[in-house]
Amino acid sequence: MTGDPVNEARLHGYVDGALNEAERAEVEVYLAAQPDDAERVRAYRAQNDALHRAFDAVLDEPHALRIGAPPRRRWRWMGGLAATFIGGAVIGALVHAMWGSQQVTAGALTIARQAALAHVAYMPEVRHPVEVQASDEQHLVAWLSKRLETPVRAPSLLSAGYRLLGGRLLPPAGEVGTAPVALFMYENAQGKRLSLLVRRETTGSGTAFRFSRDGATNVFYWIDGPLGYALAGDLGRDELSAVALTVYRQLNP
Amino acid sequence: MPAFTAAEIEALIPRLRRFARALTGSREAADDLTQDTLERAWVKRELWQAGTNLRAWLFSVMHGVFVNSLRRARPTESLDDLEHAGQERADDGASAETAIAVRELREALLRLPDDQRQVVLLVGLEQLSYAEAAEVLAVPIGTVMSRLARGRERLRQHLEEGTPDRHGLRRVK
């Protein structure tokens, strides 16, 4: 049947479920007598299934795209983030934060800086990147919650390719008060690490995502209720923003 | 008056991203392509005919953006990106075998000529009808059928012979 355009089209129609019942029956009779073509049909159907297996996961990925995002790429994801996850009501505030005075509170700046410093300090550790291993996650979370005097959670970043290595306690940042600071560390299959810093915040009950860059380390940070979060990693901004969204979603199901 | 709302078009972003990812093989190139498609679709929104398939129309916009981008430069095919995708699947609980199969498929797809890859994806992944695919690509339906036949057969051969690994060696079956 190969080479005969009419019949070849019919075989593909059969693969794609585009035939009516009579046509389908006809093709089935034909295929019963033509094992080579039957094998091709089987392979083409398997291709369609394989395409879904390979790419359907993209449908569930967080993304930051939206219409009307400013053309400059580095701002693009920010707007999308707002539209997708924060909702229209805070877009104004976000825009103000991004294009307005650019000022952030001293506390918010500090969390980004603290996360970048901690990431740079502990990320290269081969043997002891964390104090408590992820294998003891229950204990880790209970311990850090107790020390921060508020429940904290270690979000799962497996969907982004990062597994939890464990966590550690950091000294408090001066102006925030006396509560210590929790640091979770994650690692992907290539050995790339991310640090998620969690600490109590005294200023404000919520902010939009913000971005800062500290040397080679990029940081996304935000405040949510009593806690501030900062995700630090030597990752591209877009890649890190996708993980930050995963964190945010996990903490705000 | 706009023919559709921004929300309607944005609801289809996951579908556009999936197609773009399969088409370009790279997350960043795919998201750039999708973002450019959104912008262009919004500017050209008066051209959409109400009552027709909005998703198919968006694919046709994407096709135009894609072809233009090819004229400027080949999209980069990032092997790291491919490996990352395989890793994502493995972490999702799929077996290592599945991850390898997924990776081989993605590599084999990228070895198809662009016009064949587009048709294979529009029909096989996005499940557009042949007529819709013809409209998306602005070609006669017979052209869609011949590209589909050639693309599928070539993909089958690539998958059967195994894809070359990053050192250019072929896997021994």
C-alpha cells in the first residue's frame, strides 16, 4: 500500500480515528492480509501514544506567559506570575514595585541577601550541606518549626527535578528579632543545588515575588503571612522562577 | 471589539506550550515561541473568525512565528534540556526505561524536517483533523497527508535504528 497516496491516506486516517465505520472495516480486512502495513499502523499508533507520554507533562507545568507582557524578557515572567498566581488585584502593586520606586523594605532586602549568603556558604559542602538529612524529614520539620516558633514545611520540589537533601538552622538576622532562620537544601540529578530560606517576618503580611541577584546567585523572595521565603540558586532566572512558583503553590495549596 | 478575550487565549497557553516544546525541543525556545505567539495573536485578534476553532487558529499564528524565527536562526537544540526532560519523567515515577524511550522520541523528532515534524505533532499530539492541520499550515490537505506519511515513516525508522547518543555512537540493539 505504500506509495499509493489514496490508500496511504486511508491508513493514516485509520491510525488517527478519522474514518467512518465502513472505511474502518475495509482497512481492517486489508491489514489482516498485509502484515507489513499492519506493523506500520501499529508503530504509528504507538508514536501517537509516545508523543503524549513525552509531552503531556508540559500541560501541568507552571508557566509565566501571558498576553501583553512587556517585551523585555526579564520582566516578562513577572507579569505572567501575577496574572497566573497572584490575581489581578495585586498587579498594580506589583507593577508599582517593579517600575515604581524600586525600593524594598530593609527586611525584604535582608532576606534575599541572607539567602544568597547562606546558599553560597553551604551549597558547595559535599559531606555536610545540611544538619539534618531529608531521610529524617519529620524530625527536621518538627525541629525547625519549634525553633522558629511557627509551623514550617519543606515543600516537595520533585516535580521540578529537585529532591530535598535536608535542612539546617541559621543565626537570626539582626533586625528581624531573635527567632533563628531555617534553611532547606535541594539537589537535582545533575548535582545542582537550591536553598530555600524560611524565617519569621515582622514587616507586612504579604508581598509579591521579588527578584534579586547576588553575584552568580539568583534569589526569588516573598513574604506570606508571618514567614518570609527566599529561594536561592545559581540558576537562570526563568528556571529559578519556575521552581519558586512550585514552592509557592506547595505552600498555598 | 475583540473577537476573543485575553482570558480565552491565555487558557490555551498550556496547549501552545506543549506543542512548542515538542516542536523546538527546548523549554526556553518553546516559551519564547509561545510568548511571541500570544503577542501576535492579540495584535491580530480581529482576523480570527468567531465560531472557528480558536486553538487551531493560535497554532496557525504560532506556525507563522515559528517559520519567521527559522528564517532568522535555527532554534537551538539543547541536549541538556532533553536530559532534563527525561529526568522530570523519571522523578514523576516513570521507569528508567520510559525515560529513555521519551528521550529517544524527542531526539528522533528533532531529526525530522520541520515541516514533517509540525504535521506529525499537529495530528498525533494535538489531534487536529487533517483539514485543520492544512489550514494551520496554509497548505493543501494532500500536502498534509504526504508530510504526515513521510514524517511518521521516518520517525519509525529513527526509533527502530536507535538514536545516536551525544558522542555520535549508535546504540546497539
